Amino acid sequence: MDVRKELIKKIYEFLKQNGFNVSEPDLYGLVTFDIVCRRDNEKYIIKVLYNIDTFSKLSVSSLLKMEKITGSIAVIIGEKTGTGALEDGVLYFRHGLPIFSFQTFKEYINGQKPYIYSAPGGFYVKIDGEKMREIRNSKNFSIGYISQKLGVSRRSISLYESGSSATIDIYLKLENILGDDISREVDISTLKENINVEEEDINDVFIKEVFKIINSFGYISEYISRNPFNGLSYDVQSFLMIGAFNNAEENSEKIMSIKKISDVLGDIPVIINRTYSTRENIYGCPVVNIRDLMNINDRDTFKKILVERL
């Protein structure tokens, strides 16, 4: 039994049951991600791994590009590391991306955000500094008294009241001293590392030519490898999912996948065909022949053609 595929199916069913529009699992052997889903304005790009230690930094740039352009949240869902199972209720990180166990992800989607996250040195809890200060003052506890009871410096107490995190053992002692829960939910965005998005080399001359032309219309294009599509092109109003093929009619499965992903993320799927074809639409994706693309002079004309062929 393929444990990862079984996990993907479980995640897919869970998302469907919770009101998400979900791309089908196994979209033409996706590598960068496994599932994209959307519920109103809530969008996720999900990579599923049984063992999160197999997650390669090579995949990070592609996920971060997609996250930024599509307004989604890129997450990893896994079951274990090399040292054992992922703890439920704990948020992990690899290469700057958040990692959930399936159970933690289900709780997150249902509004139960994690309070504990893993970082070098162990598990940490985010502290609600304002609440901590209010409780401390209401009990007439000085900073010095708290620091003495905890065995940490006064500066540490001040940092906690400014919203810094504490190791879980320190937090539990602090909670016991104050007699109340002073934790706060972990905000994924504030814990993400500043990862430099590495640019991928475009080795395919045809794809490079396609992006050069589209960029001349005023778009910014990002090449994203190892997917049914080749990249995303965007301006201030919208983004396009670009598939560039030597012969579009021979790539029906990839084009069908592009359409399914686009339906979830809300972009416009665009197929650029190198071989001349009279078809203007395949599986709901506008098709533009490269020669016709070369004769377009501006973005408005390009957008008009795409709308007409949707």
C-alpha cells in the first residue's frame, strides 16, 4: 500500500466534506504540489509527504512563487520525521514552510489554530503579552517576582510581555504562577522565514520565447517547473496559468489538469501552441498559436482574445 497516496485521498475527502473546491488528486503526476483547494477567499497549495524529511529545498521556490502570485497559503502535510511521528497540535517548519500532521491540519481548517510550534531547541508557545501583563498586575506580581519564580532574567519576562515565545516548559511554569492561560494562536505568516526565491533556468527555448512575448504586454512571468503548466504570468488585476506545448492536441491530459487547477485558484488558463491549430479552446482553456501571439501588440488585445476563447 502506498501510504502517501492514501493520505492524499484522505485529505482530499476531508476538504470536500468541509466545503472546499478541490483539485483532483494525482493531476498528471504533479511533483511541486499534490492538491490545491479553495473555500471562499481561503486558498491552499498542499504538498503531501509521509516522511517530511524527504522534503527538498528544491521545491520551496516553486511553492513560494505560486503562493505569492495566487494569494494562497503553501503548506506541507506529513505523518512523521526520521525520529518519529509528528506531534498533533504542533506546527513544524522545513525550509520556511509550515508543516502539519493531518490531525493538526484538520483542526486548523476547523478554526482550532495551533498554540505550539517546533523550532531549534524544542517546542515553543506564543505568549499573549498584553494578557500576561494584565494578570500579573491584577495579582500585584512584580517582574522581579516572576523572574525569580521562573529562574529567568527580568529581561526575559519583559520580552514575554512584548509577545515573545517561551519554551513549553517555561510556559507551563508561567501559566501555573499566573493561574491562567496566556497562550495565543500561532500565526503562520509571522513564523515564516525570509527565504530567497531562487530563479530557475528555462532550458526550453520555446517556453522562454513565450514568456518574453507575454512580458512585453506588461505581465511578469514566473517559470515553475515540474507541473502540467510551465508558469504563471500576472499583472495588478489578474494572473494567467501558462501551458506552452509543441503540439497542444497531444497533451490533452496536461491541459485537462491545467483547467482543473485554474478552476480552483481562479486564474485564466492559457495554452500557447507551437504547432498551428484551428482550435481556439481545449477543455475550457483558450488556445493561442505562437504566430498569432507574436502579432499581438498590447495587453488589452491579448486579454480580449483570451476572454473570447474561454
